[in-house]
Amino acid sequence: MPTVPVEMIDPLVAHGAPARMNVDAPTRFKVGAVIHARNINPLHHTRLPRYIRGRQGTVVRDCGVFILPDTHAHGLGPCPERLYCVRFESRELWGDDADTRNAVYITLWDRYIDD
Amino acid sequence: MNGVQDMGGMHNMGPIVHEANEPVFHEEWERRAFAMLLLCLGGGHYNLDMARRAIELMPPAEYLDTSYYEHWMHGLEVLMAEDGSLTREEIDARVAQLAAAGVH
Amino acid sequence: MGAHHHHAPPSDVRIRVRAIESLLLEKGLVDSAAMDKIVETFEKDIGPRRGAEVVAHAWTDPEYRKRLLENGTAAIGEFGYTGLQAEEMIVVEDTPKVHNMVVCTLCSCYPWTVLGLPPVWYKSAPYRSRVVIDPRGVLKEFGVTLPESTEIRVWDSNSELRYMVLPMRPEGTEGLSEEALAELITRDSMIGTGLPKTPAEVAA
């Protein structure tokens, strides 16, 4: 393994570790599509929090293609997938007592979304 | 994993404590922890997703009772052991050595 | 979490960090000068002044504001402020009807090279757990009360997209220079847990 030398700090900070991948991946959903987050409970690492699982939301942005954390976290490769930004209404997440106006915006990789 | 890190929506975690004029680091060991985790990442020993996974392996009670940079150090130990670069035994031995020499 | 804002670590944490550091240095896996340099970069060179500069520019240049909202990464890149943990930036705009707040419920993702390293409260369980279910209650705890009619949008940073809030320009700031405007822009106003200061508050 290479040791990061002091000269590499400025470039490391300036460029970071981009997770966007310059490859194509299918677009299953258009902006405005009403979708459901999958209800999954994997034992592996995932970035789909429980409070979103099974809930209905609306796609607000196609963010492009990104490394998939679920595989990448286990050394199983980047598995590039399309990432969508989705709006979930507070009432959908927290029930009828929640504020009618508020919402949570979160990103979902393609495989986090039900067919 | 349905782990303790997944806390969105939980209640009773206590008040949010806002420190005025908060320093970037509170203690020297935090600086060292920050630098080591990033440099070993930069050196290719693991990636950021692996670092998050390693932190999520902390026992839940310990996760809730420790600070951010303690999480990082836990993650670093897990990852460097997985990588074969640094074992827990080596660290324990060095801790004992430093303690015997009066370092604290 | 105890009585303190940050957990006071037992001395065994300090000694363990020293042990690990000494081993990594001996094995040549980390370089001492590189360690000092990355700490110095985030402790001294990078901080929320960067984000404030971007916001102040957006307040005074409508064309820049448009670019910033359309492509945050490119527009913040014009200042050279994208980078580690701010590789991809999305800027969300506050309006009289909408207030935005940023969180990472799963860990503590934050736009490092734009706002600096996050404060302890941002990384803490109380904030991470609560802001998605009770944003108005969290705002109240920060001393911010918004009209009941305001829609609050909470952005959960669960991927490698990083968010910054473009707060509303306070009234009575016409004619202020970008430098003077930047003085009004607090870190919290770019996370969404605060509002920009007024000129009177800065003078006080």
C-alpha cells in the first residue's frame, strides 16, 4: 500500500474521492414518478434507513450514476447504479399527527426502489 | 444492517447541545485520529463505505456512549486488522508498553 | 452522553490513539508530516467562511445565484471550494414559504471543504435522530421560530451528495458589500438550524 506523502494532501483535499461514475445505467424513473422505497432488512451495510423503508415518495431529481455503498462497503466492487432524490411527505413517514407541509428529501439507489 | 447508526426518528436522545465558538478539535488525540483515518483511506487500505460499515459494527451501547472520533478509531482498528496491516494484539501490546513507561 | 457537549474520553482512548499512531508510523503506513498537514488544512485553512463567501456572492449576483441552484458543484467549484466530502454539492434555497435543513441520520456526512468539519451537535444522536421527525422542535431548540405556514424540508445526506442551504438575505442589507454580507452568514444558517444575522446583530 502506498503511504500518502505530505505533497499529496492538497490534491487529496481538493479532489476528494468522487463517488459519481462516468458510466451509463438504466433510468427506471422520471422526475415526478411516484415510487415506494423497498422494505428490506439486509444484514449487510446499506444507506436505506428504516424510517424510509416501505414508504411512498416522489422522484424530484435524477442525480446520475454513483457507486453503490451496499457492495462497495464489503469490497464487492462499485456496482454503479442510478441515484434518485426522492421527496417523502412527513405524514407518509410519521403518520397523521405529523405536519402536513413538511417533507424529507433523501437519495435512493435504483435497487432501493420497488418495481 | 438494522444497526444503532440508523437513528432517524428515534426519541429520547436528549437535548441538542450547541457550543458557542466551538473549536475544530477539542483534544489532540482527535487531531491524530482524524489524520490517521483519512491517510489510511488515502493509502488505499479501505474505502469510505468500508469505513462506515466498520463503525456500524460497534456494539450499540458503546456507539451511543462514545464520541465521533472514538467511532473513527474503532473503525480504523477494524479496517487495519481486516487489511492485515495492524492487529489488535500489536495495539494492545503497544498500549501496555506505553502505560508501563508512564505515558497517559 | 454525560453532562458534557462532547464525550470526555477516558485516558485509555488517548493512550490507544498514541499506540496506533506510533505503530502506523513505524510501519511506514502514515507519514508524520502528512498527518500534521491534513490537520492544519482543516483546522486553519478551511471553514464556514468559504460557504459564507459563496452565499454572499449569490445574494449580490443573480446570474451566479442561478448557476449555484442549478449546479452547485460547478458554481462552488468557481471558488475552488469543492473537494473532500464536498465532491458533489446541491444548494437548496430558502424562500418565504420554504425553509431547508440538512442532516445525516446514518452517520455525519457534511460538506467539509465548503463549511469545514461539522460541529459536535451535528454529529450527535440528539440532532440526527430528531430533525427528520420534529424539525420545528429542533429549530425551536436553536432559538428559531418560523411561521406555522412555512414548509420545512429536511435533506438527509445518505449518499455522496452534500447539501448547503442558501438562506434568505436579511432585510435592510441593501447596499452592503459582499464582505459585509458574508459577516451576516453563520455556519448554522447554511445548515438550516439558524438564520443569518441582521446588521444590528453583527454591530452588537
